[in-house]
Amino acid sequence: MTVLNSQATSGMERRQDKSKEIGFFNRHATEAEYNVFSERSNHRLISKCLELAKLRPPGRVADLGCGSGVFSAILSENGFDCLGLDISYGLVALGQRLRPNIRFLTADIEALPLPSCSLDGVMLSGVVHHLPDPRACAREVFRVLKPGGVFMAFDPNRMNPFMYLYRDRSSPFYSSKGVTENERPVLAWQVRRVFSEAGFEVRSSYLSGLSYRYVASSLGRVFLPAYNFLDSVFFLLPFLKNFSSFVLTTGVKKT
């Protein structure tokens, strides 16, 4: 699953180092699958995104940052005509080999090879937190969606104590293992602002209880069962909802 880390300065948009991003994810393409969460969590995440976006089949949907197509396959199983796109040609090739019934393309999310107003929905599969400045992405998502079309995005929440401590560079416990230098957990209000400025009606929600099946750090793997348990129960408390591990952002293209 490939591509807000800091604000642009002097009106200039900051861009990610795409070559490093491609290299990082191409290395994952040597594996049999690129699949971060448990199968149950994968389906729960997509179901929640579809529910929040009020998107129902049939319809044409693009899975941006599709990786090897885990979420593309679930969208297809749900009755959508799904197209998977990723910046990593290695993962795209893996996805096409594993899922020949789905079409995959190597593409830059900031310059999509898709006609304007051609999609009913867009899934941003853990993409936004890879972009130092996601404004170009938001504009492209707006361009390719039909009027009234919707986008769905999920990203790690910087307000979550685990995500902050483990994955934010300002944390004294930050680990760079298994992430690119572009990544940083997001703040919900910043993501909402970017997509609102692009022309969407936007809302945020939060989700915890997604069980990880693997993390790159050997030390992290020791604590992974404890993390999965705590994350599944701790943030069920209503007053802790905004501190859940993931921010879910959905938006409708204004007509």
C-alpha cells in the first residue's frame, strides 16, 4: 500500500522522493504477497470505508496505492469494477500475477493515466501519509471522479500514542524499519483541509482493532500480539475515539 507530512513552504508543493519510494516497495515484490493486516481486518477496513463513503456496487473504482492488490481484490469481490494502480512496478506485476482477473497499472498518483470524470469511486490505500504534500494527489482524485463520485482514504493517526511513538520522526522511540523516509502519521484536520480545498465535501472517522500480521522490526514483532490486543479494546471507549490508530477520510466531489 503505497503514497501529509509537513506543510508546503512559500507556496511550493513538496514532493516525495519517488525513486526511493519505488525502490522500497519493489523490494517487497519479491515476497509472495504484500499484506499488512490479517484477512479479517482487511475486509473490515474496506467494509467500513465503503459504509462511510456510502458507495455501493456496481461502479468503476480505482485502488490507488494498490500494492499487490489485496484491497483491489476485496473491492472486486464486493461487485465493483476495480482498477489497481501503484507507483511500484514490481508490486503491480505481482498483483497482476496473483489476480489476473483485475487490471493493474504502474502509475504516479500525482499524474494519473485516467480520463477526467471517469470513476465512481477512488480508494486511497494508505497513500496520503506517504506524501509530504498531498495537494497534487487531491487534485488528481477530484479530476478523475465523476460529479458526485467519492473517495475513501485510510492512514495512521498521529494522535494515536502507538503510531506517534513508533512511526513519527519527532518521537524518541521512532523506528525507521519497514517504512520509507516519506512516511509520517497524519492529523485528521490536515487531511480534511487538503481535500476540502480540492473541491470535496469531506468528513473524518476513526478506526482501531486492525490486527497486524507482521512488522519489519524484530523488537516490534515481540510486542505485536500485545499491541494488537490493546488496540482492539482500549480505543473502544467513546472518549478515546479520536485517538484510534487509523484516520478514515471520505469525501464527495461537489457537483
